[in-house]
Amino acid sequence: MTKIEKIVLMTGVTSLLILLLCNSVFASVDQSSEDNTLRIGVSKVYDRVGFFPPGTGHSYYQSVILPVNSPLIFVDMNGDMKPALAKSWVNKDDGKTWIIHLEEKAKWHDGQPVTSRDLKFSSEFNRKRDSRVDEFMNEYLDSIETPDEHTLVYKLKKPFSPFLSWLHPAGLSTIIPEHIWKDVSPDKAKESDNMVGNGPFIFEKLDKVRNVIILKANENYFGEKPNVSKVELHMFKGADTMLMALKKGNIDVAGMIRGLSIPSLLSETNIKIAVTPSGSVDNLIFNMRNYPLNITAVRQAMAYSIDYKQLTEIAVLNYGEVGGYAPDVTPDMWWFDETAIKYTRNVTRANLLLNTTGFKDSDEDGIRELPNGDDLSIDLYVPAPDANYIREAELIRNWMKESGIKVEIKGVDYSVWVDEFLHKHTFDTIIEGTTLIDSPFKSAYIDLIYCDMPGYKNESQKFMALVDSMLSETSIKEQKKLSFDIQQMVSEDVPGVSLYSTQIIDAYRTDKFGGFVQLPFDGIVNYQSMIKATRAGSLSLNA
């Protein structure tokens, strides 16, 4: 087995090749001298826990929430939707009615049964908590019925072909117990640290002294029970200290490391690397509500100013795909249209486009002026403190200057990111990342609608009509055709542009644990790995 293990994304709506990392030979371990605790390193410190803490993101959801709280369904190693909290489901009325049957044995960690009322309550709670969920439910959801304690009936206003995937963790979740949350105001949800869930692990402690989150195995879990007794998430302020801990054996897994770190790990005898397509794309989003970004030629000129190849080489050490496409578009996905506009660095073309706007560099200082004499200056917001994003922004600033555009870089803490940018849209341009999952349904175009960061949906009724048609279409062939039409439109109107798509790089010690499940979009740090991980020397292969 090689030092670097890779997984590839195949064609099909949700056709994912998922690799189970198993080592056939492990160093002998004296288990009497070691506990059965899996120690995972993450390069971010969470100073609070809960189901809705601000400033966390997808990695927190995968490594903390899902182990504690089972989703309705999950994606298995063949890319198929499989039962979790939902044991079965069926759709009727041409996709307008979805009937979900829940697992009768499921219980919350306090011993109370999980019921259909909890699920209905969760949906209603989430729509009050998150305006994006509310907008989706207003447009598509007619009603939620609970004919008995273990049956849910979702009735839709119109067909929505990816509805089942919206019951996946990235959609209408999070599921919460009504008897605990009924007295909590949705606008105060992020302040609660309550983590009574129904999953394979029980939240035990946030140790702020050691920067460790401790989860213990749930012996009463209704599904497959974990092989380990505990999982410790060791939080590091930087990747360097996390990798040092991995080399010393203080942690067993290092999650989401940078490509720059790989060379230092290749010489380590008991460390292997897993590279996984993340389904994540970093985009430069333009706020079309603001002048002069409401001018198409300005947005196109900015897109032509960027050197996407160099940016990918520097940002992810070529462990990713070069961008230049419409937002959230990557050649890995089944719906990719190779005939749509691909932006590459072309300063001459950028300047010609800007010439059509009448913005000239009258004082010859290298920056064009607006008609009122002000500099053509654009604010670029990036997550802070993140040195990698700052470095990317500096490159973009330098490239834009060659086209006569001044860029002001502004770092913003992620704790205010959602409210300021997704809801209030207080930015000119922003670097943001999206996980595609089952695009084009939930990300490439849904984000443009329900987050609407660029302000694009109000600009193009044709765009909205195409998206509505695609979301109600059940034929894969027609979905693809409509997706191509949308890509052609979006790449020309350029409400944003993809910078690069990334890969997840994880490292793990082969002398400690094996049996990890390598999943696209998550790598090996996921709740299925936590269930199946087995101490070295006692590994049974899971085929």
C-alpha cells in the first residue's frame, strides 16, 4: 500500500467511490497497556460547543455534531442514500409527497424516545433560526404531518427532485429533541451548549485547558455500535503543532492538513496520507448590488485578471483543480459544461473591457477613476485570522492592480461572517467556500438563490426559470441539459468566479488505528470512521 491513498469522484448524480482504509498488517499492540480512545487532531479551536455554535462550519458538523446526533439518512460507501434515523422512505404524487418511517428503537441520550414530533419540531425550529431554511420551506413545503410516533409525511407545493438529499445533514437538519428545546427561542439557539442527541457517541466534556472535546461511545445506540470507547478531538491553533503531535504519537489522526505538509510526512514510517476530493470550491463572489460591481464588464475584467493556475499552485500545492469557471463549478462533477466560459488570466482583455466602461487612469497612478473622480476601489473580505486566505487575497490584489483596479483587503472573524455577508450582504467582493455535495441541486445554483450573496436572482428572471425547471425535473438527461444552460448564463453574467477546488488531505498513524472510512467531502474524519475505527493489531476488514 502506498504512502498516499487517493479516492476519485465518479460520474452520476450521487455516484461516489468511497474507500475503506484498512491496513492488512499492523504493528503488534499490547492493548492491556493502552486504552481504546481514538485521538483526532483538528487545526481549529472551538471555545464552545452545541448544535448551533457560531463560527464553526462543515468540519465541526462532521466531527462533533454527527457523531452525537444521527442524521435521517447517510451516504454509504457506494454513494447511495442509506437508512440512519429513518429506516425507510417512499415518495408519491410525482415527488410531491415523501413518507419517512423512523427507527422505533432510537432514543435520545437522556432515555426519551425519538418521535416524529421531534422531527417536525426540528424543521419548524430551524426555519425560525435560519432564513435560508425558511425561504426554502416557504417555496417548497406545504405541510409536515405526523400520523403516528414513527411516521413523517412531507407534502410539497411542487416537485423537488433532490428533496431526499435535503434530509441529509446539509439540508433541513439539525434534528433536536422537542422536550429539551421547546422552551428555547430559535434566535438564542447559538447560545445553548446542550448536546443531548441520539447518535453513536455521547458528548462528555469540553476541556478548555487541554483544548479537547471528549465523546464517549453510546452503549444504547440503535445502530452499529462504535468499536472505540471514546473519541477525543484535540484542537490545535495551527497545523504545525498538530502534525508534531501526530509524529510524536500524541494523536492518531490529523485532519485536513495542507498540501505543503505532505513532504514532511512521507519519511515517517508509521504515517500514511489519505487524499480525498472535498467537493469544495473557493469562489470570488461579486456583490452585484454595489456600484461599480453591478456593471458586467467590471466583473468580467476582474475574472480575467486572476492567474488561477498560479493561485492553485500556491494555495493548495496543486492538490486541487484550477478554477476560472462559474461559482461552485468544478470539472469533477457530472453536470460540468466544458463549453461554458472558462476565465484565464488575460490582462489585455481585462483592460479592454474596463475601457468600455469609461473608467480611465487620468492621473496616471496605475488606478482607474470612476466618473466622480474616486479610485476604482473594491473591498475584498476574507476569513481572519487565516494566513492562507490573506495570502490569496494579496495575490488577487496584485493581479487586479495590473488592470487598474485597487483592492482593499479586509479580514473578518468567521463568527460574524454569516450574519454580515450571507444575510446583510455588507461587502463588495468576498472569498467564500462551498461544498458541492450533489450539485447542481444544493450548491452551485441553490446557494445563488437562497443565500443570494451576489444579488443575482433579482437580476435574471430567466435564470430563476431555468433553476425552477431543473429542480422539478426527474430526468437526469434533462437535468444535465438545463444545468448546461444555466452554466452558460452564469459564466457570462459572472456573479462570481471559482478560484480553485480543493482536496481533503488527512494523515493517520498505522500503528495506532485502522478501519477508517474515507468519504468524499469529508475525508477520514467523519462519524462513520469513528464507529468503525479499530485498534491496530485487532482490525477486522470491513468489506
